[in-house]
Amino acid sequence: MKIKYILGTALLGAMGLSSCMKEFAEVNTDPSVIGTPDVRYLFTKELTDFIPSDYWQWFYDFTYMSQWGQVTASNAYLLNSPAKCSGNGNVGRVLKIALEIENQINQKDELGKASYQHIKAMTTPLVVFMGIEDTDMYGSMPFSEAYRARYGGTLTPKYDTQEELFNDFLAQLDNSIQILSNPVTLNGTIVNQVTLGNQDFVYKGDAKKWAKFCNSLKLKIAVRLLNINKEKALKIAEEVANSPAGMITSIDDDFVYNQGSEWFHSQEDPSPGYGNRTLINFMVDNKDPRVRFFFEKNQFNSKVIQAFFDAEAQNTSPDAKIPSFIADKVDYEVVNGRKIFKGWKAPGEPWVRYHGLPITIDASKDKQWEDYFDPTGKLHKIYLNDNDKTYTPVSYMQMEMYEGNRDYTYPDAPGASVVQDKEDMPFYGLYFSAGEVNLYLAELKLIGANLPKSAQEYLTEGIKCSVTAWDKVAGLNHIPYYDSAFDPNEATIELKAGELEHLLEQPAYQLTGDRKQDLEKVYIQQRLHFIFMPQEMFVSMRRSGVPVKNSTLLPYEDFNKDGSYYPIPRRCPFFAGSPTDQMYHLYNQSLKDQGFTIGYDGNQLNTERLWYDKGAPNFGEGPNF
């Protein structure tokens, strides 16, 4: 009986297993068989891999560029010889997916091919944008033949010159503009396009906005051509302005990038440094609201000021003192021999909380900058309430505009309860915008492009769009003090009524007809707009020569105290390749053709210029058109 029971149970189990296996076979896929991917999801993958300002760039390249561009200052030294760059090849992340999208579309029937033309065209600006970023610092690169081996191409793609790259980029953008701006037809019948909806987390599949993006992106190429082929640059600008596709001229069309509610952009903490004193003073003096979005308030709020007063009254910190450039703005009264904070003098909060460091090398060793650097470690440190604390009087770059999961500790007196902002917020990046487009148009108009509006109109609109866009992004990123103030004597930092109008009235933001200085003013605005796009800021500085030495607006400063020459690299370094690499000879020939040598010496990187950089002025010389 026992054996029969076991056999019966086994038989029933086998029958059940057979039934399960049959059902499983119907739903399971043979791992050796590759299914057909959904083109819409491939596009989302490409968009996800489109990250023009990733961690490695911020950790290495952008830290250097921010210092070279005199946006940030080190508290010790200047980085003039980049030992490591993030490396080119970022375009490959999106190019290989764009090629696979094209491959999948090509395998469809004629109607299928026609119905995916918009999605195919939308891949172009992502590739071009990243391609520009790569060639900006490295010049020639494999592109036209790259990543095509699996489709019958070569494993040793040629290096396209920078001139060839720009021609290719322009041709691809023009083709995509044509597709996105007109009905797609097959045998005379309009073909409905497959739509992306939320699979496109930037423009929701809106073909008109993608067409504007493509058309406007041509201006990024045009301004790079100005020093090498001005006529072509101006012609491109006129084509863009007259294109029926339109341009990104409203912040509603800005390319604001966010992958999702739990995407924080980075899990690391790069440290680009503190703001440059001259730059921050320029923005504060003109009450430019963007200083509040790009830099943090310093740590000397009213609670900290009062703590310094209390430490002074109790004589617990005899070496400590409030820095003079902060003390000058403090209004206080003396009650029973004790200083009591009353408020801030003009220009008031939040403007009084933004201060930068001098950029001169070894400024920390200079007695005149003692208040800024605290070389002894005693000036900004107080003992109070059985605790001690050190405070920073200058403004750090606002890295919550880069990373959504940073924690912020509000400054308070020693021993006070710690108050922190620890809420993780999704990261929003402003990668391409109406501010940028209008500032390019202002520049191109001044240089001679036949455009419908005046340079002042483009400049004004560029500033408006820049300020409002960065205000929007600061709000989306919920940076400290944007939503609420920590202390009753503090002000929030969101854009306030009347500020933009006041800003536009400032002489530094108005053109006068002096062409050279007008160009300088436009380039200053590009520099400000690009502070959180350091490579764009650096490219604008490199091709324009702005900031300008001895400027009455926002001068270029000598890095050496004695005014002697300090070489700033104009490109990223190249390193010796491996002879076993299939691309070794092509790589070396490309360097030879461009006149580049191996290594990262500062003088070498300053003199060996990229193709489009060869006619540009030296740093600090100003425009040479």
C-alpha cells in the first residue's frame, strides 16, 4: 500500500508538472532568441544616458574650468595642469542607442518606417549636443564611422576633424528640423507618428519643441565658428532666425532635465570651491538675483553674529572676531555693556550674506586677506555654551543645484540644537534654454548677423529668460532658503517682484553703442548664465577673451600677485595610447594632424589650440572681431 501510495503521488505530481511545464513554455522565451525592442523605450534609454554634466565632469573638469574662468577660487592654489579629465567619449553613450533606434526602424515595413520618423529625428539633438561637448575640449574624434561595426561598419573608425564634425552636426540638425516641422507622408498620404508621451520626460514627445531645440542648437555651433569662419557663423544665425521651425525663446520651451522623482543626479560630493570675490561683488552690487541661486549664503547669519557678540562679552574667545567686511553691514545696540544684533545695513538680507574669496594664488598667506582665510584657525572660531564652532564667512558654490540628496545644516550658535534640511529632492538640470539662445543672438547681431531684433532686445530677453529660468530651477531643486528662512532676520532667496526690472536698469546690463564694450557686456551675461554649466562658461571665455583685463565692468584678474603670466589650458590633455590598441595609429595621426602633443603641461595646453580656437583672442584680451 505504501509503495502504491508513493507511485500514485509521483504520477499525480508528474502530471501536474507536465501541465505547469506546458503553461510555462507558452510564456517563457528561449534565452537564445532576441526579441524586438520597443523603439519608444530605446529612446527613453538614450534620453536617460544623456547627462551633459555628470559626476566625473564636476569632480575633475568643471572644478578646473570654474577656477580658470574666475568663477570660483581655491583657498590654497590654482589648478593649471589637469592631471585627469573625465575623458571624451560621452557622445558614445547616446550615439550607440541612436544607431540602434535607426537599425530597428530600418527593419520595419514602409509604413512602420514612416511612422517612426519623428522619434528618429528626436535622437539627433541629443547626439549633437554631446558631440559638441566632446569636441569642445578634445577636437577631432571618431564619429561618422563610430559604433557601426555591428551594422557592417569598421572596428577602426576614422577620426573626423572638428570642421567635419560641425558640418555633419549641422546637416543632421537640418534634416531633423525638416522631418519634425512637416507632415511625414507615404505615397501622398500623411502618416500618423508613433508618440512618446511620458517616455520622453523632457518634451513629452512634442515634435514642435524638438524642432525648436534642433534649430536653436545650431546657434551653439555658429558662435563656435565665429573666430574661424565668421561668414558661415552669421549665415547660420540668419537661417535659424528665419526658420519656420522657430527657436527656444521662452522658458516654457527650455530643455529642463529630470529623470524622475527619485533621481538625485549623483551620490558623491564634488567640491568646485568658493565663489570669486570680484564676481560675487559684481552680482551683489547690481543686485543680480542669480547670485542667490549659484552660491550659498555664508554662515554669518544673525544668530551667529549674536553668538560672536556673546563670546566677546564673556571673553571666551579672545582671538575671534567678525570679519570686517561682514561687521560693516551689522546694525547693533549696546545694552548693559553687551552688543545686541538689531538688523542688517544696506543692502540688507539676503545680499549681505554673499561674499567670495580673492583668486590670487597663495592669497591665504597674504595679511590683507586674513579676514577671509583665517590662517590661524582662531578668527572664525568661538567658544560658547561649553561648545566651540568655526564659521565660514564666504560663499560656497550652491551644490544643491547639482545634487538632490545633499544635507544642509543651518548655521547657529555653538551648543544650539542642530537644524538640518535632509529631505532628498529630485534633481532638475537646465541644459539648454531661451536665455542661452537670446544671448547668442545678441552676440551674433553685434558681430554683423542680419537678425530681426536689435542686440539690446536680444540681450534684455536673454537676461530675463536667464534669471527666471534659474529661479525656476532653484525652486524645483528646493535649495536652502528658497522656500523658507531659518531665522527671523533672514530673507528667502526666490525671485521677488521688481528685482528683474531693477536689474535691467543697471548700466552693466544696458548696451550703449560702443561695440567693443557692448560685446563685453553680452559675454559677461553668457558667463553669468553658464555658471552652473562650467564647460559652456569656459568655452565662452576662451572664444571671447572675456573677462577683459583692466575692464571697468568685471575685470580679468591676474592669478599671480606680481601680474606675471599664468598659463591657462585651452584644451584637455591627451595621454600615450597602447600600441596593441587597434586605434593606436589613428589616434596618434589625429594628434599629429591637430598639432597636439602628449602630456598635461600648462604651457603646452595653452598654446596647442583646437581648430575653431585658433583665431580666438588670448585670455583677458577681449573680443577681436
